[in-house]
Amino acid sequence: MNMVKTFVKGLWKENPIFRLVLGMCPALAVTTSLENALGMGVAATFVLVCSNIVIASLRKAIPAKVRIPCFIVVIATFVTVVDLMMNGFLPELHAALGLFIPLIVVNCIILGRAEAFASKNTVALSAADGFGMGLGFTLGLAVLGICREVLGAGSITLWGNLQWQFAENDTMILFILAPGGFIALGGLLGLMNHAQSVLARRGGGTFEPPAHLDCRHCVICKWGGVEPPAGA
């Protein structure tokens, strides 16, 4: 498998937020500002890359029956490192993200890549996959954070005194509240699907979301909620 393709797929084709629709809890909770979105994205990327590398290194030594607990222990170790480092060097960001930093342990993107990719591939490919998926997750959070902060607060703020003020009164505070997160995410998902359809038409084809990227491919939907026939 090509390392470049492995890296790039997380940016667009299998973007965790806009294509796989994973990690929705932090995506909706911490994207009230670009600053918080970038902080969560970088933290998750660090954990994703490091856990992928360690799990890929130990994939032949980890018994199949206890692989999930082993993966969680590895992930929790790096989450603890991130939590302590952020608390020590970025206390304001640590306070803003709060509980969502420890919850990286159960982030479905990280555990999913450990199970689906790192446990079956080499260290180099797993590192590329971690960087690609982490960067795609960070970009997704950043785009969502920019949209919500600009529309809801009329500004973009980063660490320190770096701030761009676009409007003071003509803002829609709804977008920095919980319902605004769903509205912004839905709009961006629609734009992503439209862009994918346009690119497919220009290439002479049509765009159909791959079945393995949504819930329609699961066993329950596949068999209509009944037990599959023997041998299926």
C-alpha cells in the first residue's frame, strides 16, 4: 500500500468528520472557536499517531482475544501524556476543553484506526494513516470552528492577542450554542457531498457513498433486523 495514498485518504476520501462522520462528540462540543478546535485536533492527532505506531509495533505480540483492552491501555497512556502536558503548558486551553481531553480515550476514530488499520499493517503505514486521519480530523474541526465562531461571535481568535473582528452586533449567537453545531455540521456535510458529486460528474461518473462508510452496511440493516441464514 502506498504511503502517500494512505496519508491523503484521511484528508478527503475518508475524512473522519465529513466522510466517515466519526468523532461527533468533540466535533460538536469544542468547535465554538477555532482555538479550541485546533487544540483538540492536535491533541487527538498526537494520540492517534503514537498509538498507531505502538500498536503496529506490537501487533504480532498482542493476543487477539484481548486486543481491545490492550489498545485502550495504549491509547489511555498517550491521552494521559497529552492531558498533563496541556495542563502544564496550556492551562487556559486545558480548562476550555475540560472533560473532552480524557474522553479522547474513547474517541471512535482512534480506536477504530487501531482495530482496522494499525493492528494489520506496518509501523510506517500506520504512522502515515495516523497523520492523515489526524490532520483530516483537525482540518474538519478547524473548518467547523471557523464557521461557528465567525457566524456566532463575528471574530476569529487564536492564542494570545491574535484576533480578527469581523462584526460586533450583526452576529447569530445560535451558532456558538449547541443547536448551531448541528446546523453548521449539517450544512458542511451537504457542501462536501455536493463537491464530491460535482467532481464525479466532471470525471464522467456518478457519486455513490461507499457502503462500508455508513450504517447501511451493518449486519442489522443488511438482514432487515432478523438473524442471517446459516452460513451467510
